[in-house]
Amino acid sequence: MFGSLETNKKLMDELVARLASRTEADFAICVPHPYLFQAQSILQNTNIAWGGQNVRQQQEGAYTGGVSARMLTDFGCSYVIIGHSERRALICESNITAAASFGAAIEAGITPIFCVGETLEEHEAGVTETVVASQLDAILDTLGTQVFTQAVQLRTVLAYEPVWAIGTGITATPEQAQAVHGFIRNRVAERDAGVAVRVRIIYGGSVKPSNAAQLFSMPDIDGGLIGACSLNADDFVGICLAACDKAN
């Protein structure tokens, strides 16, 4: 929940200029909903996509404050973040509601960025895989395996964000992150091996220009879900360039 019309324009204009020639990786900015029109106006016809930070499962109705997938498509959104840890913790979103939102995004043709991850207490208790599995399985158990067939066509993104590493300055080591990313890919492969190969799994948790290349060098880490560093053009571009280097 950052930004203003003035600061957004300055940031997006700079990102467009500095990333215009880089086609090795995919770039997207997910902005607060009031700024979707501005993002569409600035980013259309560039190599940077845009999206929302959340979506409700319903198409319309008495859900004051909610945003539907159809509303996001009105603004040309290609992506939407679903199940972010902050919404799970602060807005009490559950595995079931996050899975339903995943289905709504797929139906609307929007690529979901579906977040999974464990808290510090869960991490220290050694139940990371159990927690992540329950978050992933909610999609398959409520929507069915066929949803992943649709999802792979949209190049669905799964984002592992260890809650204990978000905004704390503490980053999972590349080896720690790879272990969970590998687990996620194997979990998907148990349901559909073809989807597991194509799904993109990105890491979110204090990614910085100084550690991005090392994180992205891991075989199952396909990119980053960037928080604080997305507000600074130098930092964000540095991370984007690390992603481009991996693609090369």
C-alpha cells in the first residue's frame, strides 16, 4: 500500500525507459487498485505488464470494497496476486478463499501469482512442507486437477514467500529457498508432471540486487516477487537484470 500519482509516474517512466531493450525475462507491476488506470496508460505498448494485488472469487454482488476479475480485465490486467501472506494474516483470507480467487482469475484469463509460505513459528517447528502443501492442495482439492491444465496455458506463477523473510531483511539462503521450490514443483508433479515442468515458481522474501543473482541461479527458482525494492527504480532494475542473466 504505497504510491501516489506523482511518484508512480516517475517510477514507471524510469522502469519503461531502462527495461525497454530487455526481452529475456517477463516483467510485471501489480499496483494498488486505484492506480490501475494510470498503470494501463503508462505501461501499454511496453514490455512491462501490470496487474492487481488481489481479486475476489465472485463476479459481482454485495461485497463492498471487493474487486472482481472482470474489473481487472477492464484495465487490461495480465496478472493478479492471490493469497499474499499479508492478506492471509491481516484480512483473514484462508486457503479455501485464496483457491476460489485463483479459479476466478483463471476463468477471466488473468495469470494468477499464487502465494504460499510459512510463518516464523511454522518454520522453526519444521512444518514448512506441511503448510505449503496444504496451501497448494487447496487449489486442487476445491477446483480439481483440470484447473492446472487451464492454468498452464496462462503460465501460472507460484510464489514462495517465507513470511519470516518478508520485510525483515532476513533472506532464506539460496539453498533453503531451493529446497522449498523443489518441494513445490514435485508436489505439482504428483498431480500433473507436464504442468510441473512449465509452472513458474518465484521467490519473495527480501530479494535485493545484491542477492538476486545467487537466488535466481537455483534450478527451481524462476524469478522474484519483489516488495520493498520494487519502490526504488535502481533496485528493481538491478533485480530485473539478474533475472535476464538467468534467462541467458
